[in-house]
Amino acid sequence: MLLNLYLYIFFYVFILLSTLGYGFLFINFDNFTKKNNDLGYVGLFGIFFMLGYSYLSNLFLAHSKLHNLLFLTIGIISFFVFYFKERKNYRKKFLLVFLIFFILFIASFIFKTHDDFPYYHFPYSYYLTQTDLMIGVGQFNHGFRTPSSIFYINSLVYLPLIDFNLIHMPSLMVMGFVNISLLIKINENFSNRKINFVSFYCLLALIFINIFFYRISEHGTDRSAQILIFLLILEVIIFNNSDLNKKQIVNKLYILMALIISLKAFYILYLLFILPLMYPMLKKKNYLEFFSIFFKNIYFLCFVVVIFFVLLNNFFNSGCFIYPVNITCVSSVSWAIPLSEVSQMNDWYEQWSKAGAGPNFRVEDPENYIQGFNWVSNWIDEYFFTKVSDLLFGIIIVSLTLFIIFYSKKKHTKIKNNLTFTYLILIILFFEWFFNHPALRYGGYTLISLLIFIPISTKLEKMENSFLKVKYKFIFLIFLTFIILTTRNINRISDEVKQYNYRPLINVFYRINKNHYRITDNLSKLTHNYENCILKKGNCNKELNKKVKKINGKYIFYR
């Protein structure tokens, strides 16, 4: 009866350790990063390695169960090789890893998935497990035109016995490893008897991620990127305000940027954060140091390669490098989505994000609605006073709670942080978000919270309290955060038990039906008919010839 649960636990640990194993393997190539003993980043480097491999390997082969089992087994071997070699340096941090993922294990129990999951998240991940690269698949589903790297990592956890039932594991690992990195940074400050801006920022980010993003099934392609953005901004701030090894921080930034952009291509705008890091060296004309830190390392090359694969896959799917941005499309290729349809979809995404469309309604004149500020009043009524106001209320409650807990009449007066450039870029990105796609899933969660958390952190840093009192308050708030995370997920599971008759101890797996497989089934049918046609060497159906051909071993689906 409990076989499903035992299998689930086994593969949960199996995937986690394999990811860490690939992280250790990856950092072993570079002495600067090898010295970093932050297991949160080891895990994120492991996810990055899996991402790069999945893009490359799917050009030639499907991510079948046997392939994935072999790939993850190599990761497990790597983990144990590095564990026995470096266990003295990592022993306490391994306890933290297992503690965090033990807490998140409850969150991994999912029955009801989000709305986009059966529409294109599962179909795309499943498609990658059944075939190697096919060209022009974007015409079969709008979601296939904007593939996310999370689908490629998902395809690597399609395994014997468990099938696709740990498909949420990559999203959960992003959340877990970011949690670990934030906790390690807080603990490092404790060890140095420092409670500074970084400490409060990490605490606020930790609280936000675990309380606001507690539902793993809702992460989709959006929230994992926004969770990583918290860590990205933290590293940018540390780069500007510390004497730590600059090259090591830049290495982390390249990996974070690559992961974030690969999850959602429009996050390429966040490359703006690199510019203020480069400016001081260019201003001082330290060109050799500048080149050594930013370009003379394997991480820059890895960043470029992954972004290349992201853009290449977008192009092979739709004919656009960033869909639906018209100027990135090559309309001359035979599988390209027509430019008129690209423009139409761009307007649709803008209309939807500006509250001009929903499951049960559409505005009457969408073309005029999205122009200028015509949409603002309706957006305020339909979106701001439902979702954004709830978010703001939660952020304000969290900020006020911390302000009250750490309040002191005594103030530090000599503390200064170099935050101007970072905050200015956040403001620019916020206005870009608001004017073009003001839906929280498109970066709003992180932008709004950061614009509040950064000034709050500077205020809290200036409160003069005894170190031990502040430390115990931190521990209490961290403990309380994970209690809330666990309680909210237990309540969610309880609701799913009542509403959907979910029985996690008997059948831990999430809800799925034939509709999840429809796109891959359609592709298989087309290619099967085409192969039969070629084998018969007869006059194939003219309509079929217009739809699909096989050139140099690759299927191409025509418009």
C-alpha cells in the first residue's frame, strides 16, 4: 500500500543528491568557485549543469527513462566521490540541506496542478522525453513557442517506476537551494558577529519566498526565476559593498543570469545589473582586471552557451528568437509563425497582463485598450484591488513586523551602503513592467517586494541592539517562517484530500489524464504517417507533404 510513497521518497533523495553531485563536478573545474562551500550554490550549479546538458542532448536524443536513470546515476556517483573527499568542509552544511529538503518534502505533495500545467507545461516536458529535436512544433500550441528551461530539466526526472510524478522537483530544488544560500549567508554573519544589511535582506527574502511562494504547483515557469532574482540582487549588492573575491561573485552572477533568462527569455533585461559592476573598473581604466574578472573564465562561456541554446530552441520552435517580439523573428524560414500572428499574440499577452482579458471576459476594443494609459483604470479595478493589493498588504505586514521586533531608539549613524545604482535599475525595471506587462507573474512579485525590502533593510541595519538579542530574534523568525510554510502546505493537502479525494499515503501522485499527452500524440501520429508514406514509396497525401518532412534526420513541421 505504501509502495508509491517509498518510491517517491527514494527518488526524491536520488534526484537531490544527483543534482548536488553535478554541482560538485561543475565547480571542480574552477579553483575560485571550488573554494566556495555554500551548498546552496553547489545545488544551483548542479541545476545549471543539468540544464546545459538537457539542451545539448535533446538535439540528438530523447530523454527516455533509461537515459535519465543513467544520467542521474552518474550524478549520484559524483556526489559520493566528492562527499567522502570534502565531508569535513561540508558536514554541517549537509545537515542544513537535508533539513531544508525534509521541510520542503511536505510541499512536494501535489494533487491539483495549476491551469497552465496540462495546457503546455506537462506536454512540453513529456515531448522532450519522447523524441529528440523537432522543428516547428510551436504551431501546435502557443505555449510551445515560449519554452522554458524548467521543461528541459523536468524531462530529466522522467524515471522508471516513478514516471513523471516528481516533475515539480526542479522547481522545488530552486526554492530549496536558494533558501540554503540565504541561511548560509545569515549564519556567516552570525559567525562574524555581524548583523548588517545583508542579514536583514536575506531574512526578508527568506520570509517572502517561503510564505508567498509556498505552493510548488503554482511556480510554473515564473516563480523559480523570481526566487533566483532575490539571490541575484543580493550578489550585486555584495559585489558593490564588500571586499570579497569579485571574480567569484561574478561567476555566481553568470550562472544566476543564465538560469533566470532561460526560465523566461524576457528576463534578458536583467542584464542591466551587470553594467554598474563593470563601470568602476572601466572608469579607473583597469582594463586587464576588468577583462580577467568578467570575461576570462569558464562561467562567462557557459553563460553564452546556455543563452545561445535558449535562443536557438526558441527559433527552432517558432522562427523567433524571443517570441512574440516581432523584430527577433525570421519570417523566411518555412516553419516560422507569420509575423501578423506574432504581432497579434504580442498584443494578446499585453491585453491579458493589463487585465483586458480573462477566462470569462474580453474588453470590447482590445487594440485601443492597450494603448497609452487607457487600461490603467480597469487594471486597478480588476487586478490591483485583487492580487497586487493582497501582495502589498502581505509585504507591509512582514516589513512592519520586523520593524517592530528589531526597533531600537539607539541608531548607528555611520553605516553607508552603495545601493543607488541597484535601486535605480530596479525602478527602471518596475516602470518597464508596469507599462508593458503589469502581471505579478511577469516579475511583479520580486520587483515590488525588492523596492520595499531594500530600504527596510537599510533602516533595520541602523537599529542598535545587542548581538545576542538580534541573533535569537532571527532564529525565532526563521523557525516561524518554516512553521508557516509547513502549516500552509498541510492545510492545502487537507483541502485536496477533502475536495479531490487525494490519498497521499496510498497514492502520492498528482492528477493527470489523457489530455496531458495530446500534443505529443498528434506529433507521433503525423511522423508515423509520414514514415509509412516514405516506406511505401507511393504518392503521399499532398496535405501531409505540406505539413511535415524529414531533412537530415530532423522532422520539420511547416506552416
